[in-house]
Amino acid sequence: MIRLIQFTLALAAAVLIAPALAQAAEQVDLLLVLSSDVSRSVDHPKFLLQREGYAAAISDPHVIDAIKSGPHQRIALCFVEWSGFGAQKLVIDWSLIDGLGAARKFGDQLLELPRSFADRTSISGGIEFAVAQMEHAPYEGPRRAIDVSGDGTNNAGRDVKLARDEALAKGIVINGLVILSDRPVPWNAEHTNPPGGLEKYYQDNVVGGPGAFVLVAENFSSFGRAIIKKLIAEIAFLPSSSRAVR
């Protein structure tokens, strides 16, 4: 009888403690999903541009300073690649970035892993997948953002505006980094060069939320600078106008 009572009390205590433990996620200043387009319009140079650009930018001194400027002095990152309908992959799971060492480790992983896809372009699928990563993050923070980089319009999956609006309704900000193409893709010229330009397309259909913005990379050298500027704006929550980075 005594053992039964002890067991019952222990079980009751475990039930009471479990929710408290479940809620004790580590606090960060920002949860950020880096969401990278690897559709077939993204040729190998563009693919390397994104991978190497993000890897270098994360450990840039100015980005580290932005991370250290927050109340918790740390953020949480994960890296996602996406392409056509149902083609999304978590390349690097949630990682705590609290200084140069952690940032370099994240960047080194990014450089070593193979490309995930080369299919159509479902920005909506990429956003939905990024939102799902937010919901399973082992960290908590006052701000959540998705950083979408891409070189074309949504041509697979759901309407991208619907996916965007659902993410915004959950308090998630979506920012964009547009990679301009010198030449339209031969099979669909308007995919990478839509009427009004790809920057306007992202403004109208992809980004949203408080302080949301689009940056434009016009060439190889500008891409790295655009990522650094974008990360600093997202991490430090600085206002950033939508304009090209040359």
C-alpha cells in the first residue's frame, strides 16, 4: 500500500512537472529560417553563390555584432532548401548562434552538404515548410522570420500569397533576397524576368510583416553584401528599404 501511494505521488509529480519542462525552451532574440531556392533555373554558379554567400555572411563581424546587440545575445538558425511541389528539405536543423565559433561551424556545414533538388519553383511550398520548422523549434524568441532567396516566380504548388498570408497570421515576418538573371530562362522567359521585374513580384507576392523588405543582388559580388545587409537588418530589426545592392 505504501509503495502504491509513493508510486501514485511520483506519477502525479511527473505529470505536473512535464508541462513546465516542455515550456522551458531556451530563449533567443530571433528564430530565423534561411530558405534557399534550388529550382532548375538556379544553375550551379547561382547555387554556389547562395551557399557560399550565406556561409560567409553568418560569420561576418558585423553580423556577429548584430547578434551580440540583442538582450539574449544569441539567435537560432536553420537552413532549408526548396524547389517544386513537395520538394523541401531541412539541410541544417536548428542551431544556436551565440558567437563566431558557432557561426563558423554552421557555415562549414553548409559548404559540405550536397544540393537537395533541381525541380520547379514552389515558393509557397518553401514558405509552408519554413513555417513548419518554426512550429517545431526547440527555442523561443520574441521575433520569427523567414529569409527567402530566389531567382524566379512561383510556378508550382499553392498560390504563394495564400502561403504568405498564413505565415503572417502566425506573426512570422517574411523577407526576400532576389537574385537577378542576366538572361531569361529559354523555356519560360517570364519566370526569372516577370513583368515589372522580380523585385516587384516579391514585394507583391512573397514578403510581408512588420518591417519586411526585399533586397536585390544584381551580380556575384553584390550577393554577399546583400546577404550581410539582410541578416543584420533581420537580426537587429533595422528598417531596410527595398533596393538593389551593387
